[in-house]
Amino acid sequence: MPDIHFDCPKCAQTINAPEELANQLTECPTCKATIEVPVRSQLSSSWKTEYAAKPPSPPEPAQAPPPPAPTPVPVFILPPIEDSGVAKALTIIAALEFVGSPIAGLSVGSGYNGNEEAGWIVFLGGVISGLILLGFARVIQNTFESSQRLRRLEMLMERDYDKKRAA
């Protein structure tokens, strides 16, 4: 059976349809428009030479897959510098010395058989020991912070070394 040859009215694609589909609706393979197949071919008489000479249209290039998502760069976070528990404890003890030494000095100096000199000695001893404890607490805290800063510096140097080695 001969085929019916006609052009799609939407995209001008040449379509070949069997004669049985005359006067029926079909779908254009290119633009997917619904079109009616004519009763006979509607192409010019030179269709065969034009069709044979015309190379088939190249297929549309497939869309390239999207580029892979960039891998997230791991965030490098340095640990925070913390306070020393020992320094906190010594600071609390020093505060208790400062609060307790005037009370103890007054109770010793103004008691039933009060001795003012002993009261002053207790008071000054409490203040001096509180100051010494605060000094120790500060030294311990500074040492603790220095060790943490040194560790952070080592971490940064290791990270920089790893970057150079990877390159």
C-alpha cells in the first residue's frame, strides 16, 4: 500500500502515514501536535528527489548532565579557649578568705577575752592568703590558656601542612 506524504502544518516536518490513516487524527513525531492525515499526498511532484537528496535531520544533542555539585569544603573550627577548673576553685577559696577574714578577725579581737592584736593578725593573714591564692589562680589560668593557644597553633600548622602536601 502506498503511503500518504504531507507536511505538518505546525513545524513543516514531512510525515509519511499509511493510507489506512486517511482522514484520521495522528500525532506529529517532531512537535507532538495533533494533525489530520489528508486523503492523498500533498507534496509536490518533485518530492521524491527532494526527499532523497535531503539528508536526515541530525538528532538533537542530548542535554549534558548537570555538573556535579561541588563538594562542600569542611569547615575548620578551632576549639574555644576554656577556663581552668583549678583556677576557678582557687578564686572561690580566695573570695571566701576575703569574706571570712574580717569576720574571724572581729570575733577574735572583740570576744570575751578579746585580743585586738590577734584579731588584726587573723584579719591580715586572711587577706594575704586570699591575695596569694588569687595570684596562684591567675598563674594557673594563664598557663592553661597558653597551652590551649599552643594546641590551636599546632592544629593550624598541621592543616596548612596538609594543604601543601595535597597540592
